[in-house]
Amino acid sequence: MAVGLPATETPDTFIWPELDDEELDRIRVKDASSIDYLYVFLTGAPVPAVWDPREEPGGWVGLRMTGEDEWTNEVVAVMIANFRHAALRRHPDWRQVIATAGEERRMALRRFIAEVAKIPGGQDVELEGNGS
């Protein structure tokens, strides 16, 4: 996935996928614990995207890229920086996204996606505890 920030003309209303059980089972969750990031690929695999910051420090949503400098308002991924160091302190139930399977995982993913979808867009926010 490409890393970048959408320009100011990014739509305020994002299109979040409506995920049935089969689609939830295809979601790929990558726990990059060595760098303390959590990636949730809603499409099942990484696709070209640009990252849009959320007001929640360390939170971004990936918007599908359609060209070199063009993207849609379709959300294809979520990235959470400082997942263990900061995000789990604010959202302890997010651990279930990586710690469960089957129906529990589906329920955890539904809650996680719904919570992230409610977080307003923000500016390029500073990450907690990154030494900046």
C-alpha cells in the first residue's frame, strides 16, 4: 500500500464495506508487533491506497487508489500505530481482533470497524510515544 495523505478535497463521507460473515472471514489482520502496528485489510489483501489520518492518534484509514494521484472514498484498510503501547490502553477490546477466531473474530471485527468508522478525520497527528 502506498503511504501518503489525501489532499483537502478528500470526501468527508467514506464508503465502508458492508461485510457479511464470508467477507469478514476474508479480512486479513496483520499484527506487525515488531513495529507496534496493526493492519486490517478489509479487501483480504493489501491494495494500493492512500492513508487518511483520524483524530485518534495513530489511526488511519486506507482509501482505494485509482491512479497515481487519485483515490476514491472507499475504505479498504485500517492502520493503527502504537497498537499495544497506546491504542489498547484506550480500546482494550481491540485485542480481540487478533486474539479470536470464528464467530468471536467476526464480532470483534464488526465492533472494531464500527468504532474506527466513527472516529472523525483529523490532520496529520503526532503519534504518542514516538519520540517526536
